[in-house]
Amino acid sequence: MADEQPVPHDRGHELWTVEGGASRKLLASIDRWVNAMVGDDGIDMPLSSRSEQVDATIVARQDGLIVGCAAVDYMLQIWAPSVRISWFAGDGKRVSEGDEIASLSGDRDSLLVIERPILNMLGQLSGIATNAKRWSAIAPKQIACTRKTVWGLMDKWAVHMGGGLSHRLSKTDALMIKENDLASMHQELDSHEHRLVAFLQTVDMAEVGAFLEVEVRTEKEAMMAAMVWAGRKSEGVDRLVIMLDNFTPEACKSVSEQMIEQDLRQHVVLEASGGITFEGLDEWRECGLDVVSTSAINRGVKPMDLSMLAQGL
């Protein structure tokens, strides 16, 4: 990492802490997604029946990182209150192939109906966390997801648990100015570069949220943004996040080196996004960047292979 100061993209504590578990923000997201999942699976009221009691075990079919226990607990509490679960591996715990993750007991009919929603949720979130751990092992405290998600904040929770950076949690969590935003600003000015400069000169930092980020398309735009921001240092502003959009690793390195030469680097956080691959991650993390962001860390990820084995059926 080019800069040892903490980057503002680490917003996972807003969702989950070791001491407090799931935050209200995360629980609200869990509630929304759980309701959608069980509804789509034909469950429209809390499950209960007088069928015989059975026991079941959730087993890992591969090595990985477990995430989603808090969401499953919530699902059962609301939608299958007769089913009880005991966890052998809670959120954030590593498991190996063949490990027992949880034991369940409840009436047969409820357990069979809720089986698939449980495994879907636990498998998807554990798959993302396991993939995030793979990426963050190569680029620790540097790899971030984006707002391109499947399950919103739950995706970001899983990335956080896997050691990745959550980035901004919503559009209003932090202010990011992208090409389309600039196109609608300062329309009296005749170029993207002039609009970028005008915005940075006038933006009120009290209104940006957790951090301010601007997307740039060229090395010139990146340097202009850094120079404008350095000019505001007397105001005590936080570092500006500059996203180098679809830059090559070589171009990212060039920008970082130019900023160092011109004594601008300490005023900014450099982020690259676009075209990031796991196979090329070593090259990206060594080119002077603070953050590498990609949706590949959570989108299109294979769910963790889990099974629920019931006794006596």
C-alpha cells in the first residue's frame, strides 16, 4: 500500500463489530432480504406443524469462511420459531470440508420448508466471505468491493468479514462524483476538467458524508484534482479520494509518482477501479495505490457448498 494511513473505505464497522455483532443498519437489511427470500419460496406466514420432531446437521462440503449465521438466526426467529439451531462455527469462523457447522431441531415439515432458504443465504454469504478472504490475503487492507451488489449491505457484510473493505454503504453514505454527475454541474463551463476543478474548489466538506471521492479519466485530471485539493489544505480538509477509472497499472504508478514528485500524494487517497482481476492483483497492489476496488469480489461468486443432513427421514 502506498500510504499507511487508514483509508476511509473501511465502513464495515457500521454493519458488524466483534463486540456488538450485527448493527441496526445490517439487521434492517437482513429483514428486507429475508422477507423477500421466504416470500419467493412460498412462505407467507410463520411455519408450524404437528409433525414429528427431527434433528438435522449443516455440514461444510468445502473449506471456507462462514458468514450468515446472524441472518439465519433472524430468519428462524421470525419465520420458523419452532426450529432451534445451535452453531458450532459462528460468523467469521473458518471451516474445513466435512466440518459440522450447526445442528437444528424442530418439527419435520417446518424444517424441510425452511431448509432451502437457510442454505441459500448461508451458502451465498459464506461464498462471498471466502472469496473476499482470498483477495484480501494478497492485498490486505487494500481490496474493496463496490456498490454493484446482489444482496446490498449483506454482500458488504460478507466482504467485511472476509477482510475486504466495504467502500461506501450507500449513495448517501459518502459523496462520489462520477462522470454523469459532473455533466450536470457547472454547465456554464465548457469542459469536464473545468467542471471538476470548479466542484472541488467549492464543495462543502460538511455535506459529503464519510468521505469525498471523484472519478477521473486521465492522468491530467488526476493531477488537477490533487493540486486543487492541496490548495485547500489550510482548511483542514480530509484527504480526497481520487478514483483512477479504467487506468492500467502502469498509468496508476505514473500518477502516484508524479504526485510524490510534486508533493501532492499526502493530500489524496488513490483508488483504481475497472478491469481488476484476481490473476493480476499482485501487479495492481504494487503500483502505488491505496485502494483497489472491484465487484468481482462479491458478484458472480460461487456459493459455498453446504448440505443439511436430517436424521430419521
